[in-house]
Amino acid sequence: MKKIEVKTLHPGMVFSAPVYIEGNNLLVPAGIAIRKKDIDHLLNWGYSTVSTEGDPVKENQDPQNAGEFRKTPVLGAGIDDLDPSGSMKKKGNVLSLVEVQENKGAYRSYVNLIQRLDAVFSSIESGVSVEPRTVDNLTGRLLQAIREERDSMIGFILGGEVASHVLAKSSVNTAILSALIAIELKFSHPKVMQVVTGALLHDVGMLRLPKEITGKSGGLSEAEVQRMQAHSLYTYKIITKELLYPEDVGLIALQHHERWDGQGYPRRISGTDIDMGARIVSVADAFEAMVSEKPYRNSMMGYQAMKNLLSDNSRRFDPDVLKAFIKTMGIYPIGSIILLNNGSIARVTEVHGDAPLRPKIRILIDEFGKMFKQDEGELIDLLTEKSLFIARALDPREIAKRRD
């Protein structure tokens, strides 16, 4: 491993192998350009060197870093499901409301993260050895995507347009949300990396459960519930014994179903005895589960999911973590469809942390009933447009029917 002095780095610099902080914490994956912010963070944190096994390469030169994942399954709805105008094609009876004309790059990154994580899960399920740095690479790519396309990545979570690879999609979504909470809580970069890694792997133990349990559409028996709850123990063993991650990462997965009031599993620990990373993943995982389709129920609107979290009253979640999540996501998360007091229908495009009820919105159907394609509708900031306010949230499926 070669040491590179931070003062020799410059924005746009690309290496042929991952670049690490303190030997184990990923700064950027191979082939990903170093940003000015990355260098500024290193200087602020007091790092004088980083390490890599690679060499600097030109940005348009193939760094040959992704060979192990070139043969990945195609998702049920990937970038190839875009029609020539850039909007999503219909999948069954569902029409995605995520407008992707201006952020195809972000969508490709999102789909690629799911594909790559699914390949990791397939290897683990098949008993094939997986190098920790493969997961580290994914963690770095995910954080890079959040830095560059934060709002788009949040919007994809509510979009729900990726139809397959359910476990990988759920894990990527949970990791995105966990990263946002950790960043809001001012975690150091290495700690954010640790939380994201734990979030990506938090449910990998589900691969060791029978398909008749994980895919069951009806209620589970008491014995099946006990088998299902064992997944956090399986996950802990996979993370610490097979992938050889440190205890800190394993605890995130082991304890993410523990509850603030001590009524969770597997150990029924409570409060601050629960690992901080696990408390973060617990909130992110709960929100993701509510807004995603499951075999046993339909997905929930982002607004309703937020209401459910807000009514927790310190039973399941750390109140400070929940507060950070709400500040990050808003009461109406990005991608939410809302009805305005003048009868217009819009999509939330950006939230204000200090004014969660006054987000930025994009008009989909105006007060006269005119429908807009792509991002042609007016962009309005409710923080400054005082005459308008949100009357209620709408189920996206209602709007899909209107647009058919």
C-alpha cells in the first residue's frame, strides 16, 4: 500500500485502485474522481496522507476496477426502461412518478448500486468468498452518489420503480437514509462509512432463511417469527466471521431491531446501550419498509410513513436520531405527491430542514387541470410563496391513473 500526501492531491484526480484513509476507511473507490470537498475534509480532519495500491489515471482512461461485477443481472426496471423522452415506461399497472429526464446519471448510479450489491448477496448466498473491499467500494460509491445527487437519490426511494432484487434494493435504500442521518448528526467520515457499511449488510442474514418464510404473503406462525428474528444473528456472523469486519460493524446489524424501550430483539437491550449505528439503521430501515411494497401489504405514502415515525413517542427509536431524520427528510419527503390549497397537484423536490412543512415543489397538474410532462411544471418554493400551502398528501397511484 502506497502513501500519498494529501497536499499532492487535486480535484478531478482519479486512481486505478481505491484510496483509503488510515488503511481501512475508503475515501473514494477506484475510477471515481476526488473532489475539492474530499480534500478539504482530509485537511480539516488533520490527515496528511492517504493510501492506495493504485496509480493516478486520466479521467477518460479505464481504471479496470469493476471487473468482478461486469456480469450482473438486469434489474426489473433499469435505465433501459426509459422511453426516448426520458420518462419511465409502464411496468404492469404502475407508472413511476420519478421524473428522470434531467438525472439519468443519478438513476444509473442508483441502479448500478443495487446490481452490484445483489451480486455480493448472490455470492454470499452461494458460499462464494467476498472480499470486504468489494463492499467498501460500494460504500464509497453510495456516498459519492449522495454527494453529487442527494435529492435524486432520496426521490428514487419513494419512486419504487426498481421491480426486482428486493433485498438489495431495500438495503441500498436503507444505506442512503442512514448516511443522511449520520451526516446530519455530524459524524466523522470514517464513522459515516462504518454506518453505511452496516446498513448495506444489515439484512444479509435473510439469505440464510427459507424462502417460504421470507416470501410468505400471509401471517407468520410463532415458530416462523422466531426463525425470522434469527436473521440478525445470522447477519452478525456473516459480517464478523465471513466478511471479517470489526465488531462495530457487526453490532449495527445485530442490534438494529432492538428498541429504545427495551422490547426489541435479540437481546432486549434499551436506550443508549444500543449501538448508535444500530439506532440510525433502525429508523432508516423502518421508513424504508413502510414505503416499499412487501409480499404482505402495499407500500405507504412517504407522508404517512413520517407520521408513523413521529407518533413513536420514544418506544422504538432514539428521539435524537428521529429528530435528525425528520430534519433531513422533511414531513413530506422528496418524491412525495401533494395537493395544494388551490387544487394543484405537485411533487416535492427539495425540503427545508428548518421548515419541514414548506418544501420546494414541482407542479404536475395545475389548478386548471392542465397536466405537465417531465419537469415542465412550475417550480415553487413554499417557503417564499406564502399564499400556497399543502392541503394533504396524495397516493402516487391516484396520479398514475389520472395520467393514463
